[in-house]
Amino acid sequence: MKPYSISLFISLQLCSLIVNCQFEAKIYRDIPTALKEKDSVFILNISKQKLNEIPEEVTELTHLIKLIANKNQISKIPISIKNLEKLKHIELSKNKFNEFPVELTQLKSLKTIIMNRNHIKNIPDEIENLNQLEKMDLWSNEINYISDNISKLISLKELDLRVIMFSDKEKQRIAKLLPNCKIHFSNSCNCGY
């Protein structure tokens, strides 16, 4: 085996171990340090840093598997996020998203999206591109439209839509679109509207 092949093989095995939680990778908490050690960065946590967007530099961390950016002011994602081809897990809870960021739909390896407590109003047609997605947590958003294309997420096992007011008819529609998925809804309100 050539030296670069061995290195690639070891890198892929390491990525597999991280994803399967059999290995504790270092969690990087600041971008400058992460950029100095690009080849070693698998997990980046930039939560609570008053960010308005995911910095473009993050997309240089091409070995990144898990990105956590909770409790910021983020409302947009750079188009270059597509460079994070190995990204499997992203957390963007408690930010300022009004729309589901379609840029995420370019990340074909994503297995988990956690975006609760934002202001997301819809799940777009492009959601169909995330065919590896297993879990999507969107509780406490303002969702009033979910594309029928969500039915193409055949790997989706769990969808959290609690604290979002859906009619019983809409809940039934969503459940029919995802028959093999555990969907969490809040109980319907009998508030007299």
C-alpha cells in the first residue's frame, strides 16, 4: 500500500470511529486554533460567540464531522459549506433563522440536523437532497409549510416538530409522508379558535 493510501485509510477509519462514538475527538472551540490544526479538526463547537453567520473560514475544515453553533445570532450559512463533505452532524439551535437554510441541502453526508428554537417558517423542496438524514430536530419553530419532498428522506428515523401548532389534518399529512419515521408533535390545542 502506498503511504498516502495508508494515511487516507487511517483517516477514514478515524472518521468512522468518531461517528460511531467509539472515539473521543478533541472539541475545538475557536476558529483560529482550528485553522492551525485543520487536519485534526473533527468537532468544532462555536456556540455562544455572538456570530451573525457561520464564518467562511469554517468551510476550510474539510475533515469536520460535527459542527455545533448554538446560541448565536446566525441567520445565514455560506454557500461554501458544501466543502464540508464529511459533515454528519450540525447543531444550530437558538439562532435567528427565518428560513430553512437550503445551503444545508448540499451536505449529502448529513445524518443529524438540530435547529430547534429558531423562526423557521417552512421546509423547502430541496430537503429531498438529504437522503442520508436520520434525525431532524425542529421543535419550537414557526413552521407552517413542509414540502411533500420530505417523503424522499427514506433514512429519516426521527423528526421533532413539538411546540409547533399544526392542525390534525396537517399532522396526518406529514405522518403519511413519513410512514417509517417517529414524528414528535405537541398535542393539539382545543383553545376555541
